[in-house]
Amino acid sequence: MNRIAANTLQTLRLLPRAALVLVALSAPVLAVPMMRADAGSTIEAPALRNSGVGFVLLVSLQRG
């Protein structure tokens, strides 16, 4: 009877730690679908102007 009580007590001590680890590992996985559901939170960069600097750099690097 003592062995059964010791095993039960050890298991009960381990359960809170196991639950905490499980919650810590599952929180990011459960948070991803919630973030993807809201399409209004997307921040887009402004459109870049074509200034032609890239073409000038490309030509100058090819010559050198």
C-alpha cells in the first residue's frame, strides 16, 4: 500500500509541471490561427517609385 501511495503522490507532484510545459508549448500553436483570422491587421509598405538607380548601378557594376 505504501508503494501505491508513493507513486500516486509522485504523479500528483508531476502533473502541475507537465500541465505548465504543455500550456507553454501549445500557446504559440494556438495563437497562429487567431492572428491569421483578422485580415485588417496587415500593414503594407507604400509602393516604391521607379527612379532608375538600380539600372545605373547594374550598368556601372558590369563595366567595373
